[in-house]
Amino acid sequence: MVGSPPPENYQVNLGNWRKYPYTSWSFVNVRSLIPTAKIDTNKTSELMFKKKLIDFNDMKIVHNDTSYKFKDILKYCDTDAFLILHKGILIFEYFANFTLKYTPHIIFSISKSLTSLLTGILFHQKLFSLDQTVSTIIPETKGTAYEEATIRNVLDMNVSSNFVEDYTGKAEIFKKYRFSTGWDLPENDFKDNFNGLYDFLTNMPVSKLAHGTKYHYCSPNTDLLGWIIEKVSKKKFYNLMSNFLFQPSGTIHDANVTLDKWGASRSAGGVSVSPYDLLLIAELVRCEGSNDKGQIIPASWINDFINFSDNSCYLNQDDLKRFPNGNYRSKWYQTGFEDNEYCAIGIHGQNIWINPKKELTIVRLSSAADPINIQTEELMFSTFKKITESL
């Protein structure tokens, strides 16, 4: 995007910002493409990790009988940032493309996991109950798939609806959803159908299945959660995120969240945060919500999504590929792996990976071409495992 204007083949816009190779620039410049609101951080503070860097570049990772060098995996997976924190000490950092330690990078569905942390904080303040139905808080959802769904259903992605999460872009309802968020250009046949994100949410189609019986990944559920916590607190999502999570965590770099044309926050996927600040929040989770400022996130909230044992809804899904022995609770994944690792995942290769047994926290940010690539994910999981074994 250099030049006034940039040459046409280098121009990034709503039509190509999630397409490779534009992603390496757009994922750290979302605020130049889509309206955003600032998430205030601690501008007067200084973020200093203790560092004792280790050279992992030539470490060999064997995956599916093929050997790779760590440095080659980072490039192959279009990694923009990779950070390893062990026992509170930063032992490895890698930055590439347009990403630096302080650059706000979109984290896509890791936004859901951060929204869950904020929800846990507000739940602890007794602003709502988890068995409360959505329509008692947002009456506009009556007559939709959300009317009788509980906040717990929304958190665990077992709301029953006829939404289709389709990253291929073929499903009409998903295209309408993306348009309603301000992320995509409208198509002529539905440009006037939705007035914004909240209008889309209040037209969520009903399914015949019962809530709480089947895992159904549906990003709008978390946009709805953002709306719910705004309703119960009477404050904007981005201000809540700043006041209750980002500033208490000690974050210092620029952060933001995308908005639709009427100012609704994209709490499901629109948060951009620097690699260092995301690592700080991830480490706070590993430490059960506590840092030197006190208890920021209720430990009970974190322990619940780490250890909740009933995975019947998660296993009851149409195409179980990710974590076949795992679970999904409060917008965090249990891996089902032997060290009880848990994680947050965003499309195009975003990861928080926590191994509580080894006191290990990993953050990876990427500009990968594919929204979801299970083969690449599994290669990265093998990489996380090898790093763990080396410590």
C-alpha cells in the first residue's frame, strides 16, 4: 500500500483483504479498511518480559513421518509472530512480514475467547445468570433461534439454528452475515436485506433441534454475547474490554475492534491486539486469572473451561476433525491431549496454546491463505508438542 495511490495490483480493499498475499499487510492494518473502536490500554506503563532467548530455529519436528526444521515450519505456515513463554520467561520470539511486537494484529476467533474472559468477569459481578434466556435480555430475539437459548448455550456453541459457517463463501447466510458486520462488500441481491449486525442477529433462523444437544460452531453467537454484555452493563463492548481485561492485564500497545456501520462491535472476530499484549493476556489465563495486580479473571471461570468433563455436545457435531477427544467450553478448546493442554484458535492461523503442566504459553499469529487448514493445524500441534518436550 505504498504510493498515492498505490499501484492497482497492490491495493488492499474489502474485496481482497482476507486473500493471500494481501493478508500479510491487511491483518495488521484492519483499522485502515474497516471502521474500528479503540480498546484503551496502559499507555504510561512499560511492558517488560523477562527474557532468556533460546535458538529453536534448527529444532527438528517430525510430523506424519516427515522431518521439518522449526524455522521452515514458521515460513511454510505464513507465521507473522511466534512467542514462547516458559515459567513466565520469554524464551523465543519471531516476527515476520509487517508484524512487530507492538503491531495490532487481527486475532479472528481468539476474539471469542477474550470475549468469554470478559463475560466471566461480568458474571462474577452478578450482572446475569448463565441459565438466563437470551430473549429476557434482548427482546428483539423473540421468534428467532435465540429466543429460548441460554447464555450457557451461547458460550458453548450449542445453540440450535440454521446458520451455516461457510468460509468458502458459498452459503448465502454466511455472505449476508459478513456483509452485516462490514467485513465484505454487499452483493446486489441482498445489499438492502440487513441494516447491520444486530439486525442480522434478530433474524437468526430457527432449527428443529433442541438447544444444548449438539455442537454447532456459529460465529454470530459470540457477536450476540457481545450485545448481551453491553445490555446488562449499559456500556460499550470495547470500553468493557479495556476497563476489565486489557488494562488490568497490563497491556500497553494499540488495540481495536471492528464495528459495523451502526457501531456494533464484532466481538466474535474483530479484535486486533499486539503479539506481546496477547501473550500477556494468555499468560494471565495460564495463571488462573491472577497477576501482580490481583485476581483479574475469576479462577473458577478458567478452571471450568479447562476441566469441564461432559463433552457429549462437542462430540455430537457433523464433521469432527479438530480434537476428536476434546471439548469446547466458554469459547476455549480442551485438546484432549495428555497434558490437559487447552487453547484458543482463530482462522488464518491464530493460536493461543497453554500447557499448564509445563507452565508454557505460546502465541502464534499468521496471515495464512486458508481460513481453516486441518493439515497445517496438526503440523502446528506437533510443533507445540516438540517445543514442550524440549523444555
